[in-house]
Amino acid sequence: DKVYYSGLEDHPQHALAKHQQLAFGGVLAFEVRGDKEAAWRFIDGTKMISITANLGDVKSTITHPGTTTHGRMSAEARAEAGIKDNLIRLSVGLESVEDIKRDLQLGLAAI
């Protein structure tokens, strides 16, 4: 439904990121249509991308912030911070772009 990536021109911090960074990097977040269960079906539907709570590996990793990195926050605090139940965070690794795209398509097919 929505993509959060500072490399997109419509991102609210795009100009700042462009000014401060040489490149935009490989970490992004996106919302899938549906709820937390839909987000987990997407995550579980991927086969190559590793499910983890940390980001920043040479391999692609995926996480559900609402139940991992922000899981200790109340639902109200998560909502205030913009951490929706259908939010997924992806760190793109060094695998083949085609392999990553294929794996993300598996996730989409699962929801």
C-alpha cells in the first residue's frame, strides 16, 4: 500500500537524505494491504530473505517492526510513531536482484 524510502522523490526527507548521503542505501519499509496477519503471511511467504529482528547483513533480511524492534511499545505508542501492524522493513542484501524480486513476489502471492 505504501513505501517508505528516502530515495523516492516524494519521501518527506528525500532532499535531506540526498544532501547528506552519497547514495540512498538498501533499507526500506512498506505497508502491505491488510493487517498484522497479512504482513506475517508476506514475510513467511518469502523463502530466500532471512527473517530477523536486526538489519544490516550482506544477505537480504526482513522484519515485522510491530512485533520485533518495537514490540515492547504499547499499541498507542506504535501508532503515534507510525509503526502500523501491516508495516514490514526490508534490508536488501547482495543477492541477485532477480532472486530478491522473485522472493518478494512469493511474499505478495501469500497475501
